[in-house]
Amino acid sequence: MVTTVDIPKLKDPSLFKDAGFVNNEWTNLGVTKTFSVTDPATDKEIGKLPDMGADEVKKAVNFAHDAFKSWSQTTGEQRHDLLLKWYRAIMDNVDDLAVILTRENGKTVKEAKGEVAYGASFFQWFGEEAIRTYGSVIPSHVPGQRYVTIKQPVGVVGIVTPWNFPIAMITRKVGAALAAGCTVVIKAASETPYSALALAELGKRVGIPPGVINIIPTHEHTKDVGSELCTNPTVKKISFTGSTAVGKLLMSQASGTMKRVSMELGGNAAFIIFDDADLDAAIEATIACKFRGTGQTCISANRIYVHKKIYKQFSETLVEKVKKFQMGHGFDEKATYGPLINSKGTEKVKKHVEEAVKNGADLLIGGKHHGGNFYEATVLGNMRPDMLIHNEETFGPVAALFPFDSEEEVIKLANDTPFGLANYFFARDIGRCWRVAERLESGMVGINTGLISSCYTPFGGIKESGMGREGSHVGIDDYMNIKYINMGGL
């Protein structure tokens, strides 16, 4: 395993910022205390940022509110043009953005480049949506009256994002907000703030006006920053991606001022392989879904149900594939997966694997902690529903295989969770495809695929996995109010 590598130098070092971004200025707003950001592969410091708090949020919100007065009056075409310029700026700087992302997140640079392109696509998509925020004309039942609806931006939006997709989670929210005519105050994850700041620098370069985008770096004051965003009456909407526990807290805080909320929360995805599945395709999809980002994605396959008729063949083939994986630093060209984000994530993976093995699961491959934040890609067999992994999101490189007998049984198992973000299954029978897809309790279902995310499709969950949808033609609606106008006296 390679953990010592040469870090590529940025072609444009000015993309690496060591300050907050408020009202188009790189500033610490008078804050002198800093926090460190570290490389999860080495635990070495990447840099320091000002540790801002509630007072700094208030200042940023005021700037965003002032900017909203003019930004909300721009035309859809003007916002379209700026978002597409921002999209092109990101694509012109893919290599540098990927280097920053890999340094702070740990994912392989190949995956990082993929995320940059995926993230940029939301600016392209929502730029096009900015000119399509249609209202409606409603036939009147009263002579001399006309009924119309228009859509208007909600106002200042508080955005709180996680560390696992430090670019895409920003762009998916900011793209929709800006396209709608909103302004934003962003609290990026303290583990991965530099990607967000680099995006802001590119936004400034292409002409996004002062106050439209604001970023508050914070670590020790994370709770205070979240509370201020949720309780500040000037903020009209909260968009959050993260754990269900934190989402519930933010939602309760936002209720005091009746803010609109979008919540993309925890998952516990089932990945079902029926006995009529294309086995080779199912294994490749399982690997892509389970091990992407070292298993640290909210729609990762957490519970892999395999029909007993094909269980032996599936598990043996999967193990042979996993044997070829190579763990290492994200900048190691041979590495297929990198470290976990921090020691807390590593300890959770260890706990899940040890609990399963202790209670009778088969350790088919892996199961070793290699020091620091590195944990070996692992496959567990003959798992049972009473094991911890069945009920908790692992967020790590652990493929847990659960044998099953029947369609009815596996649907019941898959739905036996308070979460409902994504589910997947492989089958060839067309009747089964419709039945299972409709009965699985989740906001998204992948049939014969393990990759379901795109800017063109609605992303979001049900149950305790959240509310609202991001991306697609409906994504902008969460940032707009519908106003009904009745014109009489005609």
C-alpha cells in the first residue's frame, strides 16, 4: 500500500484559498482562531482556515439579503449565461479541482475528476432551467377575472453540505438556488472546505455578483453556524445533506421561522440480486455501487441480498474481483480506493465487521485495519438481519451478503428500515421488475444498474431519508414560491 506520494502542484495556485468568502471578498471577518484541514491518507495538515461562528453568519446573511434585491430581478437568461460561464470555468480547471478534492477527501484522483465533471453538470443543467421557470394560466369561473400563477425565488438560502462529495453537493444546491434567483450562505464540511472555496473563486472570476455566494468556514462552531442559519429570519430556506440525526435537529430549528427545507439524509440501500439476474452485470454494478468513494456514499449498497440459488457463484466471483483491488493514497495511480475520511469513520467500519464476524458471519476477504484511516475492502457472507450492518449505514468498503429465498421475503427485508433513499435490484423478468420497483420503499430505484445519479434525474428520499428533490426539472421548484394572481375588473 502506497501512502507516500508526490502531490501534484496546482497549475493555478490561486484556486487554493485560506479564507472565508463573503460579499465577493476573501476575508476572515476579524476571526483570529483557525482550524486545520488534514489529508485523510496521511493525517498531515493541508492548511488552516478561520473558524467562523454565528456572528460571521449574520454578516454573510445580511450581504446575501442585500444582494438578493438585485439578483432576484435579473432575467433567467442573465442567470443562465453566468451559470454556463461558471460551468465552463470548472471544466477548464478539472485537474486542479481534482487535486484539491483528493487532498482533502482522499478519494482517488480518477474519481475526483469524475466528481468535478458531475458537479459541473448541475450548473449546466440549472443554467438551462433558469429560463424555464414557467407559471400558468388558470381558466376563470368568474366573468371579468383572470387567474395566473408565477414563480418567484424564496430568498436567502442556507446551505449545509457533507464531505463525501465536496464539489457535487455544493453545485447541486447552488445551481438550483442561483438559477431560481436566490442568494446563498454556505457552510461546507470542515473536513473538505477547500473545494467549495475553489468553486467560489471561479464564480467570482466569471462575474457572479457580490453577496450572491458566501462561504463560512467553521469547525468548532459548526453547531452555532447551523443554528444561526436555521433560526435567522432573513434566511428563507435550508438545504442540507448529511445524517438523519442532524437533519432532524436543523429541521426543528428551522420550524421556528417556518423555513422551507430540503433534506437529503441517511440511507441504508438494499441491493437485490434475483436468481434470473445477469450475474456478470450484477457483480460489476455491485462493485461500482458499493466501493465507489471507499463506500462513503449515501446511496451505497449497504445490504446486498443474493438469491440462494446463485449465492455461491456470486460470492465467489465477487471475492475474486475484490482481491484485485488496491488500497492507497488517492494520488497513487495504482490505487483503486483510498482512505476513509477520519478515525471516527474507520472505527465504525471496524465495529460493524467485528460485530458481524463475532455473531457468525463469514469473513470472505478483507476485514483488516491497515493503520490510520485505511481499511481493507471486505466481503462478509451469510449475514443475518439481526446484525448491526442490516440496521445501520456502514459508510465504508464492506460488502455484506445476505442470502434469501423468495421475492416476498426480500422485499420485506429491504423495506425493514426507517430509511428510504435508494434501492437496487437485478432481474430479467419484466413483471418482477415492475412489481419490485413499485413495492420498494425508497425515493430512487435502480433496476439492472448500480449507478443512478445524474443532473437530469430527481435525487432524494422518503421516510427518514429526507424530503425534497435535487436535480432534474423539479429541482429548481424547491427554491421558488408559487404566487397566485387574481386580476378582476376586466
